[in-house]
Amino acid sequence: MFLFQLSSHTNTAGGPAGGAGPDGLILVGELLVVTAYLIVAGVLFYLALKRDDKERRRVMLLFGFIGLMGGAVHLLNIWGGPAAGDAQLILRLIFGVLALIAAIRLFKAIPGLLAIPSLNQLTRANSKLQEQVEERKKAEAALRETQQELEQRVRERSAQAITANRELEREIENRKKTERRLISTNYELIKKNADLDDFVYYASRDLKGPVLNVAGLVEAIREELPTDNPELGQLFAHLDDSVARINRKLNNLAEVSRIQKPISEEQLGMVSLTEVLDQVKESLREPLQDSGALLRADFTAMPEIYFSRDNLISLLNNLISNSIKYREPQRPLHIFLSSELQDRYAVLKVQDNGIGMDLNRYGQQLFSLFRRFHDHVEGSGIGLYIIKRIMDNNNGKIEVQSVLGEGTTFLLYFVHHEQHTGARV
């Protein structure tokens, strides 16, 4: 609107153009205004090209465009003068509309321009940034000190680790030497044990002959002497008992020597528990009858196991013999055998109602060789040792449950084999 008023004022400002009076001054003024507008527009365009922020560049371009339109209007005033034609009027209108549009766009750009921080804001932000930089420098200095301290600690720890590693190497070397000595000693011990087992086995076997000869001589002497002499009868009874005890001890020693030897694959197989029990009952027929024992068995859950038949016979023979020896005289002896499957074990249970034992007192020594805990019955202290060694040699285990005066239960855990047992398959 200001541009149109200025244009109208210029066209009506005096007499004919070309004079040196007021019209000449108006012309000079218009030229100065045009020059000023164009210079301002050029400066604004130049600054807009140099700016890298979008909002300020946009505002400067709009201001430059408005200045350019103002200069163009004043240029039309100089060119057309008071007798401006329709074309010039239309151009003035167009320039005015474009300037108005630029002003409206400039108004819309004000919020974005206001969002641009001022110099004071930038100064304060820069001050805060400098403070942060200083704090960061202090933090970096502290971090460098900490890093140096850590590096010093690492060097110290590395030195300690090197020292400890050298000591560990010496310790490992000493242990290797000790291990070599232990291996050598163990080898010698194995040889001595093997020699001792062979000695026990052959000694017990070779002594059986003289013992049988002594038994035969005692029997021959008994036949030659009168039978009505009670003192001789008592003497012969003692001799028979001594010969029988020596013979049992020799058999036990031979059994101990036998179980020390490893089991070959040919000795292993599926063994029927019922068949082995029948064989053991036959060998213990007289003790079972004399004791009046009631022996029952239920092998339904596990009728067979993969084991050595001879070792299984030895296990059942020793367990049932123990039940007979350590029975309670005041009540009938009941022996019950059963089987079951637990996880990876096949379990054989042998239970009796005998005199029982004090496990708190004797539990740690229960399976030791030649250890006996009752003196009122005859025993060798070998049976439980044989049972333990057989189970250990076959990667099994044995557990004992006993209450003094009520009875004892032995649980034998046999490891499952690839050949499964019983109806579980």
C-alpha cells in the first residue's frame, strides 16, 4: 500500500518532466531510492546464499524480494512518469501483489525465525558448553589418573601373576614327580597284591589236601579205638570241629582270592534269581532246616540280572548264612528276598527278622576284613567283606538298614546293562 501511495505521489508531484526544478529533485530521489532498494535486495540475497540455516535464509530471501519489488516500482515511476500507461499500471499491480505475497510468507516465517536462538542465548549456551567442556576435561584428567593407577595395578598384578605362575609351575612339576612315584609305588603294590592273592589262593588250595588227610587220619583212628570211651568221643568231637573250622577258613580265603580277580565277559550273562536261590537253598539245606527258617522270595519285578553266576551265588550264600547265624532265638526266623527296579539300578533286597545290629557303632567297620561284631556265634569276618568287594568290582553298591533287636535288610544295587532285565523290557 505504501508503494502505491509513493508511486501516486511521484506522478502528481509537479509540472513537466525533464526540468531542473522540483521534478529533477524527484527524479534524483527516485534514483537514490531505487539504488538503495536494489543494494539492500542484493545484500540480502548475498547473505541468504551465505547462510546455512534454512529459516534465516528464507527470511532474507523474502526481505530481498520485497526490496526488489519496491525498487522495481520506483523504477517504473522514473520510466513512466505522470503519463504512465496501462501496462505500467498492471506491472505496478503485479509488483505490489508479489510484494504482498512475500510479506505474508514473511509473516508465516516469523515463528521459525523466533525459534532461532539469539546472540545472548547463544552466548549463554556457549558458556554452558564451555563449562561442560571444562568439566569433561576434569573428568578426562581424573580418568587418566584412574587409568594410570589401573595400569600400575595391572603391572603389579601381572608381576604377581607371573610369580604365582612360576610357583604353580614348580608345584605342578613337583606333583608330576610325586605322581610318577605314586604310579611306580602303585605298580609295585599291584604286583605285590597279585602275588599275595596268588599265594593265598594256592596256599588255601594246597592246604586243603593236608587238612583232608588229617580228617581221614582222625576218622581212621576213631575206627581203631573203642567207641565206649566218653573222653575219646569228646576229643574226637573237638578234632572234627577244628578240622571243619580250618576247612571253612581255607574255603573263605580261596573265595577272597577269587573275587579279587577281574571278571571276564565269558563269565557274565543273564542269570535267573530263582535258579540261583534254589542252588543256594540246596547248599544250605541243613542250616535252614536246623534253624527252622521260613525263606520266601518274590522276583516278579526283576526275575533276571546281567551278572556272574558264581558271584551271585556267593552273594546270596553269604547273606542267607548271615541271617541264619544272627537269628533271634526267641522267634522263628523269617527271610524274605525281593527285587525291584530303581532308576539305573536293579535292586536285590534280602530282609530278615534277626537280632539286628547297631549301625551307629559298627557301620563304618561293617565291611572290613576279619571284623566280627558278635561272639556268641561262630564266624570268620569274611562274608560281608566278600559281598562288598563283589559289588564294588561290578560298579554296584550295597546299603544296610538294621534295627537292634528287630532285624536287618541288605540292599544290593546292580547297574543296568545293555541287555535289559526282566519284564520291564
